[in-house]
Amino acid sequence: MSRFYSYMPLFQIRILSLFLPSLYAGGLLAAFEITDVMDEDGMLTAYSVQMNIEERSGEHSKQVSGTLFWNLAGRYKRFEPDAKQPLIKRNGIPFTSDDYNRLDEILRNRDSLLGHHSLAWLGKPEGTDPAPDGISGATPKTLQRAVVKDAAWTTWILWQQANVSFTEELQRKTEGRLSFWLGAQLLNSSDMSECAFGLELLTKQQQPADEYLNLVLGALERGDNALIRSAIAYLDSATQNRQRMLIGLADSCSRMNPGYVPMVINYLKEEPVLSPEIMGRLSASLDSLPHVPVRMILEFLLEKGCYSDTVIRNVTVVKETGSSRIAELATAFLNAHEEGRNVP
């Protein structure tokens, strides 16, 4: 895919004394140019910043050059090294392809130990550790696996830039541009952090959910526990046409991760009145689900007294086509309906 760049005004961040301690005792206000990355259709797809950070200490210096990329939620996407100034490890050895792969893995870990320790601590000498990394002493053993070997300084600098320094500013930029089309782009993204951020922005700005309904349901069907909770909360608070929304949730049960279907069922249970159409749509998902959600749905249908022709037909189908355990549940439901009692 072609990439197009739109240059934005300089963004300034304060590099704290713990960031480059030997040079900037009081901190330095450093200017970076944030660049919009567009696709061939002119759609905003990412942000990038060219890095050129250098620390000098006497005759020695360390330098990081290259370009960092983030998605529209301010999450790290990738690092592209400068072709003329590759990253350097201790003793002037350039990064190998394996080193760059390891660096990428580290930068993607937002929960890294690097977020809990200063650069000064990273270089703290430790007598039992024989593997010096060229900062000022040995890398503490607890952090050796959190950095590229012999490149702790470079790893720490890039992790802080990728996961801390720019995140809030990039998120503000995306929020400031929020439109229906950008909201749709975020919700439809294959990157679930963008989906989650899109839901966060729509909820924060109290955007009407009806026009986003299918997109939110699509995100819910692909999402994890936290995203599903956010999606249901947004739909619950911002939907005008609840009937349409509830039908959509019932339909989603057949397309989402079966392990999360109970979350939708539990939400539907809180609804005072559910139409026969909603319950019929819910029963239509029975033949695509495993034992636990099937049991929950059947118990829910029986509790609500839902014995429409659609429900009976769908339960009969799953009785004939499902596993032996599911067939037993379906048979118990049909027998209970005939006898007017609950599933045991």
C-alpha cells in the first residue's frame, strides 16, 4: 500500500532528567514533528515521528535514529530504523535482524518493566551480574529479558517514546478529528485497540449509537471481554431504537466468541420486556454454540415462557443436529414446554 505524509506542527515534550540524566539535569524541551500517514484514498491510518536522540558523555555518545509509527489510538505499530544510521549495540556493533525483531516485540509490550524503572536504575551496577550493557554498569537481572542484549539504553529510550511520551497527544489528535467516517473507521479496524478507542470516544462525546449500531455490533463480535462490556454499555446508554439494538445483540450471539455469549444473555435478562422476535433470533444461534451458552439460552427461553413457532423450530433443529449433550438439553426444553415445567 502506498503511504502519503501530511506534516503537522511541532509537538513539544519534556525529556525528564531520568530520561537522559547525564546531559539534561533539569530536563530539556525537545521538539518533534508529528506526521499524519494517509492511505492512497487520503484516509488517516497512522501517525509517525522521526527520532534523532543523542546523549554525549565525555568522548562517548549514544544515538537513536529512526521513525516510530503509532495507530490512531496512540498505540505503537512499528519502528523503521534509519538506513544510514542503524541502531548500535555496545562496542559499536549494529543491530541484526533478530535484534530488530526482539526490539519490536519489546516495544509492543505496554506492560513492560521498562515502564516502572528509570534509566538511572536500569544502569545500576549489580555485582552478581557479569553482563554489562555499556550504560554505566550492568543491567539488573530483573530487566535483562526486557531489553535487547547489549542495548539497554536504546531499548529503554525507544520504549518510553513508543508507549509513554506521545500517547496522550496522539489520542487528542484523533479525538479532535472525530467524525462519522473516522468513528466508522476505528470501529471497523482489524486492530482491536483502535476499536476500543473508537468506542471510548463515541461514549465520551455521547454520539448517538443508532447510526453506528452495525459497526459497534461488528466490533463486539470480534472483541474481548473488556470491549464487549464497553460496546454494550455504549449501546445501552446511547440507543434510541432499543428494539433494533436488542435484535442486533441477539443476532450477534451466533457470530461472536462463544465464551462471551453469556455476557449478552445476562444483559438481555435485565431487559423488562423482550419481544418474540428477539427471543426467536436468540434461539436461532443455538445450532452454532457449545453446551454452556446453549443451556443458558434454553433456560432463559423457558423462564420467559417463549414457545413461539420460531423458538420451537430452532430448538427442534438443534436437538436433531447438536451433540448428545446439547440434544439432551433441547429434549428437556421441549418436554418441559409440553409438561408446563422448568428445565431441571
